[in-house]
Amino acid sequence: MSALAAVEFTNSAFYDAFSTANIDQMSELWAATDTVFCCHPGWQPIHGREAVLRSWAEIFTNAGAMPISHRVLARDLIGDMAVVCCLESVAGHGFIATNLFVRDGKIWRMVHHHAGPIAGPVPVIAGSPEPAPN
């Protein structure tokens, strides 16, 4: 498997963990370091592995499993780091997201997720419900 294919696999696993509210899977995806960040829409930036995973646990506890789909718009490698830019449809709302990954041996681990609303018309992601306007 190429490095970019491995990154896309990990990126898809992130959205799978998100959509199924699987905190164990989510925990496995994030790098085992305190130099991780997460910016959920409308939240203050979160720094540190424990705080980031606590935020996901809170989301999963409050919202449970939710319909989410994504479409990769662009991805690239920068040495042992990868950037993936995605469109997201979460419970019918459209977002743009940037996900950063670092190589951990042969595995790619997430170190940053930042999602925010899209200005203007929300593109429809194939196979997902029509997103509501933001």
C-alpha cells in the first residue's frame, strides 16, 4: 500500500469511528503524544491527547452515533506528515475539514482535526443525505 493510500485508510477510519461513536477506535487513531490539536465547529481549540479524546467522548455521549460522510478534496505528503482536506456531511450539515497525520512506524496517526462550516452552498457528497444550508 502506498503512503497516500495508507493515509486515506486512516482518514476513513477516523470518519468510521466518528459515525459509530466508537471512542476506542477514535483513541487508536490519535497519536500517543500531547502535541495533538482539535477544533470542533463552534468550540475553543483543544490541545493535548487527553483533552482531545475527552472532547470526542463528550460528543459521543451527547450525540451518539450520527450519520457522517466525507469526500477527500486534496491530500499530500510532507515528509512524515500528511494533510487531508475533506468535505464532511454530519447529520445533514456541511463542513470543510483539515486532518493532519504523522507517520508512526508503518502506521499513520492523527495529530490535528479542524472542521468548520462552509460559506455558500454546501456541496452534496455522493451517498449522503442532502446537507442543510449553514
